[in-house]
Amino acid sequence: MIMNVILLGPPGVGKGTVAKKLSERYKMPHISTGDVLRKNIAEQTELGLKAKEFVDSGTLVPDELVTKMVKSSISTLSTGFFLDGYPRNLAQAKALKTFSEIHRVLNFSASEEIIIERLSGRRTCKECNAIYHVKNIPPKKENVCDNCGSQLYQRSDETPEIIKERLNVYENETKPLIDFYRAENSLSDIDATQNVEGIVAQCVEILGASD
Ligand SMILES: [Zn+2]
């Protein structure tokens, strides 16, 4: 099935988790910019080596470079995709439009309170990057990864103060995208205050059956 879908929404709104479930259901890959970036760096591709310089110096990887990486990972696909973490701003959205048609944009939203609770409870595995939540998805043994037995930690950008900052950045940078896609009639709003199953059900209703 060729259905190119963007998941839009602030950090902590549950996009990644939902994208994974939708990816399984529709048999279309979940393309997360974070993963694309890490993969290019790990495989030392030409783009990855360039990106690594920015990552190592603690500066943001430029739009152009991120766009090239996303383009190369979707250009070989024979199916549609779920794009998560891209586009992040209007410049990226306009760039994306030059090489890919977008059929649907799912716009996830939840209150700041909910997002802070979700993100600040998040724990990540040091080894395999599996993600847990102290309340919602607790590991079987406190602070230990179910998959690999390694220690879990709280990312430094997942403390309440930093989360508020990240939400402000999102408001400023990504909100214009909502207007952009709404004007193209491809935007659907998703109430991300519900649990994962509830959010997935809303998405499926919009995207249609998976066959
Ligand atoms: Zn692990």
C-alpha cells in the first residue's frame, strides 16, 4: 500500500510508540529521524560522517543534511511510510514536498501537564535503547531492562524544566507546520490524552483498513 503518513506532535505525546504499532499493522516502515541519524552515523555513510561533526560539537544538524538522510531512506521504499520527527519546521516541510507526496498528517496533541508526566517518568535502557515508564510501562525489575538486563536511566533532556523548554521550541518551530498541512487539507487531529490503544484506534479510523 502506498500511503505516506507524517506523525506530528510535541515530544512525549506518544508518536514513536504509536508509529511502531501502526507500522506493524499496515506493514509500512516507521521512519524516525532519530533512528535515521543514528544509523547513518553508525554505518559511517557520507551523510552520517557530516552529521557526526554537528552532533559531536553539540550543534543542531542542519535542515539540508537531515533532509538528505530522510530522502535517501524513503527513496528506496516500495511501500508507504510513517514519518516521525520530520519535518520539524516549515523549511523541511517544503523540502519534503519536492521529493515525496504526503497523503495524511496525523497531528497529536495533549496538555503540557500530561506530556511532562509522560516524559519525566520515562526511563531508557543504556544498552538497547528500550523505553519504559515508571508508571505506564514499568520494567519487571525496577531500573533494569526486560530485554537485556542493563541499567535504565533518565535522559538529561527529560527533566521537567528541560521538557518545558523543548515544548516552547516545538510551539515556535513546528506549529507553523500545522497551518501548512491544514491548508493542504491533509491534517487530522489526534487526541493523544488517551492510552496507546485509544490513540491507535483513532489513527486507524482515519487511515482506513490495513488491506
Ligand atoms: Zn536493554
